Amino acid sequence: MKRMFCMATVEGRSIYAIKRTLDAEGVLTPTGKSSWGTQLIRRYLLSDLYKSHTFEEVRELVSPEVAATLNPEGCYGVWWWGRSRINRHQVSESRPEGRRYRYKYSTAQRPREEWTAVPVPDSGIPREWVDAPREKIKRNCRPSNAGRRFWELSGGVLRCAECRRAMTAHTCPKPSRGRIYFYYRCGAGAYKNSDFCGAVKHHRAEELEERVWETIAGLLKEPERLRAASTP
């Protein structure tokens, strides 16, 4: 983690550059994967777990009983408990062998005032190494398509046939031709990481979107099929 913050602050590398460096050097993720995700790196850089807090800063976040157990001369990281709520509900699926029931889970973010601060030992990473990248990337947001796409298959609607991961949208502008091409690709296979998925092909967006629309339109024209699928 200290190396990651050093690359972001001292070396001025972007999140994607950090990812490529870790992948090239064979550094495994905490779960043992060989490919780092940019969202994971971003989450680490913004985490209070690695930010050095003084005793006065931590005392404002915890109860007096907890503050009494801390060293007034020490520094601490902060781990937030209860940031999200997991919801579970049962769904049914129609299969050739019969109807199958399973649980579907969703995660919702709790309001910040409901989070609970837990002091942890200081990470040893300089405070300025943590503050600099946080200030640099905290306002980063994913660029929109600026109305260039007619519509986009998001929310896991389109899945990779090989690894079952959600397909992601990819835009390929060709200024020399005065055209913009739209594709869908597997997020794992796109980086040619055979450890996760070997599907490296880019699929034309207009073809896939048309096929999905034909399927949805067919269902809308036959409401009996929708009722049958939703009936337990």
C-alpha cells in the first residue's frame, strides 16, 4: 500500500498506470488475483484506513469510552463499520428441469451519519502521500457518452458467455474517418488476461442492441409470458 501511495504522489502516476505497474510486476491483489482493478485502487487511495489521524481527529469520531483507550500521542487510521446495507429477496427462474428458487442480493449505501468509526493502528504512510492523491481524484467521474450513444446496455443486462461477467461499453472514435464506433466487450477479456477470461472480441453495439430490443419487444407483445415467468 505504501508503494501504491508513493506512485500516486511522488511519481505522479495515474490510477491506470498504477494498475499496469502492479500487473506487470506480478503483485497479487488481497484476494490472490493477478489483475488489479482501477476501482479497487481508487477505493484504497480514498480509504481513511491508510490516512494518519491525530488523537484529536479520532476523538471527534468515536465515543468517549473508546477515546479513553487511545494514546493521546499516537496516530490512527479509521475503519468505517456499517457503510452499506445488504438486502436479500427470493426470486424464481424457469429452467428446462423445472422452476428454481434462489436468493438475490443487493447493496445499498447507508447515510454517513450511521457509520461507526473504528480506530486502527497507523499505516505508517506519510499524511501528505494520502492527502495529495485524494485531492486529485476525489472529483473524478466517469465521462458520459455526451448523447453519442442511442442507448447502452448497463446494469449487467449483457453478460460474457465465457466468464459471465457484465459486458462494458467501449467507444472508438476515428477522427480521420469522421466516425465513432461503439462496441461491447468483456471487462476481463478486454485486457487479454487469460487468467480470468479469454473473450477478447469487441462486439458491434448496434448489432447487440438490436437483438436485445427485439427480444424485449417480443416479451412486451406477449404479456402472458411475463406473467408466467413472475408467477411462483
